[in-house]
Amino acid sequence: MALNTAQSKEPGRVSLPINSRKDTWWIKPLLVFLGLSTFGIYATWRAFEDRYYWGPHTWGPYLSPFYSPLLPVFHIGHFAISPALLILPFPLIFRLTCYYYRGAYYRAFFWDPPACAVGEPSVRKRYTGESRFPFTIQNLHRFAFYIAAVFIAILAGDAIIAFDFNGHFGMGLGTLIMVVNVLLLSVYTFSCHSFRHLIGGALNCYSCGRSGKTRFRIWQRISYANERHMLFAWLSLFTVGFTDLYIRLVSAGIIHDVRFF
């Protein structure tokens, strides 16, 4: 189907009527908007809910990923700062600058553009991409990866501790949930473009070095996971929120943890 287009004043950009497509193109950005908004509202509520640090963020050997590592409470006057407010910004910056999420929330929240072959709102006067503040912060993604990797190690330690029930080895449903969460977070983190580039993306010749073949095989496997980066991004976002919710409900006595052994 041909589309009526008009060349914009900016080189390389084409202005399209916002309704040029007649299919249900709006479903995907709507789902992204709802998914990210739901998680953002929930995470913000949980961080402020537990600001006095005696709320339901831990139970037995379980520790919410929103409150890991376990930090002391900081006070400014009579106001207690929730440790989650100090922890969450670090994994948040990794997701905000993620190549997949950038494209997703640009379309869902900014309509920049909302979909392929769909025009942007006419109120936008000039396109600057990521060359202006605050979008220049997106360049921090390669550095945010190292911080995210540290948090993966911390959460892996929490998952191991979740097998310790009063000094005895055991496993509950919460243990299983925490293990699945750290596995999906690991795959999401280490399938990102930054790690892929770190392993072998900067090499021009794999066979020129002693470890070239090994790095090439690792790079191939990371590339395979990178092709499914969107899937792991959403699965890990769901599991990290669900893990916190489960521990909160168990801690509050609303549900009971299922003990396998």
C-alpha cells in the first residue's frame, strides 16, 4: 500500500500523517507503555513504602532484589531514606540506557516515532536525537554494564543464601523464584551489546591471537542471546518485580512460602 509522504525540512527525515497506517500498529507501543508504567509505579511505591526499613522486604533467608545489598538506613533530619532509593538507580540506569529499551520507550512514551511508517506528532519542531542533554546520558550504557554486573554477583549471593534455613540446607518456592530471577537477569545483562562488544566486537581478526577461537565461540553464543535481548529484557523485568512482590507477600503473612525440603 502506498503512503502519502512529504519530505521534511531536515535531511534524512520524512514526515508522515499520524494515521497513515490502517493496521493495529498502536498495540505494541501501548503494551510497552503499560508494562513500563506498571513496573515504574510499583517500584516507586515499594521504595517509599519501606522507607523506615521495617517493612516487608525480607523473610527468613529471602531478601528482595530491590533492597540488595542490605544497606543501613540513612536519615536527613527526621526523614528516613529507604535503602531502595539508593540501590534502584544503579540497575535503572542500565535499563534506561539499554539499546532495546531506548527504542521501546522512545516509541511508547515520546512517539519518536510511534511505529514504522507512522509520523511523529506535529508539535515536535526539531529533531536532535541523542545529541542534547539529557539524552547524551545514553552514552553511559557501556559503563552502566559494569555496575549491572556487580549487582548480578550480589543477587547471585542472595540466591545462594536463600538455600540456608536456620543453618540447614533447604529450598522453598522463594528460593526457586530468586534463582530464576538471577538467571534471567544474568542472561539479560550479559546478552547486551556492550558485553558482546567487550568479548569480541572490537576485534578485526579472531585467528590472530592465541585466544581468538575461544573468544569467537563465546562471541557467537552471546550474539545468539543478543538476538533475543528483547525477550530477556521483559522476562527479567517481570521476574525482578515478581520476586520482590512474592517476598513482600510472604513477609506480610498474606501468603505462605511453599517449602520443598
